[in-house]
Amino acid sequence: MTEKIERAALPSLNRLWPFAGGEISDIGVDGSYVEEAQAAAGPDEIVARVDAVCICSSDIKIIRMGAAHPLFADRDLKRSPAVLGHEMALTVCDVGERWKDRFRPGDRLGLQPAIMVDGVRRTVGMDLPGAFAQFIRLDARVLAGAGPYVFPVPADISAAIIAMLEPYSCVEAAYRPNCRTVLKPGGSLLVVGFAGADAVALDVACPEGAAVTLVGGGEAAEAWAGPRRAGAFATLDAFLAAPAGAQPYDDILVLGRPDVAAIERLVPRLARGGLMALVGAATEAAPVVVDAARIHYHELSFLGAPGPSVAEAFAPSRHRFAPRAGGTMLILGAGGAMGRIHVHRALELADGPATVIAASRKADRCASLEADFGPLARRHGKRLVVAQDHAVAETVARLAPDGCDDVAVVAPEVEAIERGAAMMKPDGLLVLFAGMAFGKACRLPLGRIASQGARFTGSTGSTVADQIAVLDRVVEGSLDLSGNLEAVAGFGALPEALAAVSEGRVSGKIAIYPGRLDLPVTRIAGLRPAAAEGTRWTPDDERRLVEG
């Protein structure tokens, strides 16, 4: 897999699986991949071989939604089919003139599929051609732009492991600072005072260039805003009835003792990437109805402190993103591919939780979790407790009677999120990982952020830095991703692999090897039993597999 490739070796044909809408069985043409003429790299391009590509649940979601998916809103899939696949390992084959000083044939690369093009988020393998192909063509959008979005990878790590860096990095990003924890300079700032606001000390600097709108803030807030004041309203009702009440705000400071209804009316005013700080010891702990998808997709930040100091809400000690060392962590939706990664990561963390409760609906997935990760937990001196969903409440009551220190919800369901919040300690961390449709009402006790130090965060996607952080752990030997590689398949078996993931027949990752056409979906344990016990899936294993 690591041999140097000369330009002459670039085939004149590329095989790929186009998606023009429909079901999994409709991918390709007449149930098969297609062949297209392949030109040499243009001056602004490189052409890379896809050494391995892994199946992601997002691929299944896109296929199920088809033309209804937001990424295809302005695209006729029948006329312009998509090529999916965004978890990939690449080898450079041909290099255009612009990139000859940076790339050469034989270079191995990882790729971050989420890219920014002219301020707009695009995704390789979704709205840009992806890796369900034998070769992929990359241009300046990926190689330069706001990136670069490719990075070199070692020769002694298997292509399947490199392809798995992307999903693992998405989980990594869920436990790294993933939302704002300071007021935004030059942003729009709303300060809303309720009963008790007079006792709150505005002991943080008003951000430079901010436009500050005050609602019932009193004289102290007026003095704090000074010349940055953009408007003032006596009551929340008056504010919301005015044009100013309809616009989004980068930051909202809520001072004093708001009731639940007031918080529910203010949360929708947060802009994308917005921050809300709740400061007031008597803030109600009753559930607040919020749109959980916004926390997940829009990187909303919720901070708080009991008061009287506003600055305390912005203290790093109240910005926990990582699981609590030595604590108890609950992972809802642990049986799926991404849930398994949350479990794997938690067990591998040296300073992570001591007890991991992994919950899944299906008994067979629970059995797989225990078989695949039980030995790892024991090696690290940790406790892995696997439970079906119906037994989770009893399991948590027995192992963590005061609630779990951390709860990760890897299921796109309001009911799962609300259950997770109910089983969390008053000062626990709730991570919303799986995305759901916007507009679904979810009840979360946001008041506990101020009164008890709770944390609610959401995360989607990752960056090159997140992928490299995972790669560093792989290289140093502190994270072996092959424990989550369940099966492999040849290029011709892509529809079979997609169906296996969609139907839940395979819960770990499936790696597709485009260099091998005829291999059906085959479990690693059947090819190389040692791999099922945690031994790395190596480049030599891959070479033997691709060569038949």
C-alpha cells in the first residue's frame, strides 16, 4: 500500500458508485459500479488512489433522504449524481503543476471532508465527489483555501485505520472546547435583567465594538454598556414586540432570577455560535424547552454561575468539556458505530471515567460491546457495564445513585436526551452528539447551569487538528482503532456493506478496499482471529487482502 506510484501508473479508467437518489439498492447503475474515463491531474489538481473508505451512518442518512437532503437542495441528482464516502485513506498518484513542490506520487494522505469554500461549508463525499471510487480528484478547495484539509500519514499504519481517523476525530471534537466561552468582540450583546439583577456584579469587560441592547437592566447595566448601548427596553415583553426582539444575538447575559418561560423566549434569539450566560443562584431548575438540534449543529454555548459575579460564569473551571476523571459516564446509543467510538475513547483515557455504562436497545449489540471492549476495560482497570435500554435506569440507580458525572447521547431522539439529562448529576456534563431534525422540542434543566454548575454541549464534525490528535494517540500506541474495525469488503460489495450497516447487522466499522473488486463483506475475526483480540490491522494484512 505504500509503494511509490509513477504518473504512468494512473489508469485511464476510474470505477465509482454514483448516487442519483433512491434506496441503497439503487446506488450505482443497474446494481453495479460504473467506469469513467480518467484524465491526468489538471494544473490545480492532484489525483489520489482511494486505499480504503469506511462506511458512515451519515452515508445511510443521505441515501435515505436523497434529494430531500439539505446538501442537495439546489441539485438535480438524476442529472448530476453524487459520489458519497467521506472516511478515507489516500495515496497520491498524479500531481498538477501548482502542487509539485508539495506532493509527489506515493505520498499517503488523510483528509478532513468538512471544508469551507468562500465562507460556505462543503463536504467531500456529500456535495463534493467522495471516496466511493477507486480514485479521487482534489483541487485548491481541499488543498489550500481555508485549509489545507489533507495531511500526511505514516506508512506503517493501515489504510483502514487512517480512514477511521475521521469518525474518531468527530468523537474527539465532542470532548474538546467546541463552543465559545468568552463574549464576542464586535458582536451583538443582549443583557436582560430580572428580579435580583441589582445584586449581580457586571465584573467582566464589555467587549470591544459590541452593540449592547438592555432589557430591564437598571442603572448598573446602563453604566456598564456606556457608549456601546444600542437600545433599551423596560420589559422583556416590550423587547420581544419590537424589531430588536426578532434579531439574533451573539451573546445574551441573563441576570437575576428568570422564570422558565423567560428563558424559553430568549434561547431562540441566540445566533449561530451564540453564547448565553445565566447568572443567578435562584434560577429555576425546572426543564426549559429548547431546540436540541441547535445545540448540536449551531454550537450554542450555555454558561452560568450562582452570582453575584458575572465573571465567575466565564471562569475556566466552569467550562468542562472532558469527562470527569474517575467518574461514572453513561453513553446512550452505545451500540452503533459512533456510540462504540465513544465507549472505546472513554475506556482508553488514562484520566477518564472509572466506570462506563454503555446502553443499547439491542441485545446483540450489547453482547458485541461486552465482547469487544470488556477485555480493554479490564486491561485498564476500569469497569464497563453494558445494559439494554430498559435496564439503564436501574443500572444507574445502582452504580451512580447521585447521577452520572457525564452523559453522552449518541441517538437522534428527544426521549434519549431527556432521559440522559434526568440521569446526570446536578453538576454533570451532557454531550449531545447525534443530530436530529430542527424544531423538535426538548426539555433540559438549563437553570442548573447557574445554580449547580451543569454543562450542556453539542458537537458535530471535526477539524484536521482533531484528526491529528487521534493519529498522535494511534502512533504512540495509546489508542488502537482496530478494536472497532469489524469487517472488510471489496469495491463490488459496497451496496452489501451499506445494507449491513443500515440493517444493523454490523455494528463496528466496515472498511471498503477499492483495490479489491470481488470480496464480500467479511468479518475481520474470520480473516485474522488475532485482530478481534485487539492486534492492529496492519498494512501487511491489507496488502494480502487486496492481492487476494
